[in-house]
Amino acid sequence: MVPVAHANDGGGSIRIPASACGLVGLKPTRQRISEGPVTGDTMSGLTCEGVVSRSVRDTAAVLEAVHGAAPGDPYVAPPPERPYTEELAAEPGRMRIALITTSAASIVPDPIVVEAARDAAGLLESLGHQIEERSLADVVGGDGDELIETFMTRWEAGQTATLDLLAPVVGRRLGPEDVEPLTWALAEAGRRRSAGEYLMAVDRHHQVTRLVSALLGDVDLILTPTLGEPPPPLGAYDDSGPDPLAAIRRAFLTAAFTGLYNATGHPAISLPLHWHRDADGANEVPIGVQLVAAHGAEGLLIRIASQLEQARPWADRTPPVFATGD
């Protein structure tokens, strides 16, 4: 209904809807877009701003317009080599790309999304790029499920801080009647976490950031499914039951490949390169694939995404119910 739509991403909330809706969704490098002047490091650096759009061109144009630091930012992303819109027609060269189709944790992705990533790998090979299959568990080391727990430590602490930050704005302390049940449950869980737990979680994510960065020093890009499953049906994340946190646990599969790069701060883009016919056979649903690059390398993501868009265009693929500006 609009050319581009604002989005932000703390665990996949740019890339996940992009994948589910057949759109382009770029999560920039951490602090590529300033979060000032109100905050400097939202959700302890997990969240960043961006858009979803119909095309790589539109995503590049918006990023070019809004990127950059503001006075007082706690840290900044490295500057781009050139305007992002100039990357659209640039030759990406022959890339070495690590194909990863397994989660670092014990989450088992749906074969449909694995097929989509492998299909994208085949397309990239046909364009002259080199594909190397890798294991994310081998990259990050340690207990993969612990990565989920440490992410939740930071996420819950962030929900607590957000509600406390809003209290002066509304003139009183917020209560459970002010927010959705899941939001309140997360904030309450955050209050039970210790400061030591929080710092240990951040430290673990710093370690993982170095390990993923080492992989991205060996290859140019990482290729994964975007979601761990096909687009989930409406109502899948129901927080109205006795355990509101069940809704976010349900989302672990959805975010199996996205949340890691919020923890590490690497830029990642979801592209609508694959479609799968839904259960009743009536419609095809989009299945996104994700490409991840080194810190500051959004230009590389735009170059390769533009090449893929030209090789397998998606602009004419619209759902049966579709709003236009006519």
C-alpha cells in the first residue's frame, strides 16, 4: 500500500516480515542509522532501524538518505565506500559464500526453507559465485541453546528498561493493563535477571561476534534461510493463554536464522527468491533467503542483491489480494 515502510529489527523484525510478505528487508550494521536523540543503544544494541520495500533499489535509496551518525552517539558504523545507490549497478565480482542451513541451537528448520536456501545457492553458483557449505554450530562454539538464553536475558532486560523509560512520559509507572501480556511477562522476567547475568550475556555475544567475524574474514558472505519455517499463520504467536511467554518461545523457530545477527551486529538482507505452494494448494507463499556480510558491508549486500534481483525478478509477483496506488 506504500512504496516503503519503516521497520526496526531486534531479532528479525525487518527480515522476518520481508520474508513472509515477498519483500526486501535489510537490517543494517549496528548503528549504521543513528538512534538519537532519545536513545543511543536501544535494547542494548540488539535493535536497529530500517525499512521493508518492494525492490533493492528502494532499500538502497532509503539507506542512502538516512544513514549516518549523530552527535553523542555511543559508537558509529564505518562509513560506506560510496553512495548506496551506486552499488546497484556495480559488478559484485566472484564471491565466496558460506551456505548455512542448520541453526546454531537445537532448532530444526523446516525442509522447505532449507530447500529455498539451497536453491538460492544454485542460483548464485550459476552467476559465477563459489558456494561452500559450513556449520554454524562449528563457528559459534559452545552450547547453541545457551545463545537463546543469553539473547533472552538481553531482550527481557530491554523490555524492563523500555517500560521504565516510558513511565516519565505517561506520568506514572506502567502496569500489566497498559501493555500486551507478552510484553509484561518479558519485563517482569527482566526484573528477575541479575546485573551479572546481563553482563555475561553481552560478553558471550561479543565472543560470538568475533567468531562470526572470523568466518566473514574467510568468506565474503553467509547464505541462510531467513525464517526457520514457511510463513506462520496469523495467530501463531498467541500470548492470551496462561503462559504469555509461550508466544515468544513459539517464535524461536521463526527467528532461528535472524536473531544471531542482532547479537553480533552484522548487516543482513532478506530477499524473496523462492515460493512454496501452501498447504491447501491455493496460493504460493514467499520464502525468503538471507545474506549476511561483514560489519559495514551493506554496499556488498546491495550489489549481490541487485544481481540476484536481475537474475530472478520478483516485482511482478503479488498476492491474490493486493493494494495498489492506482
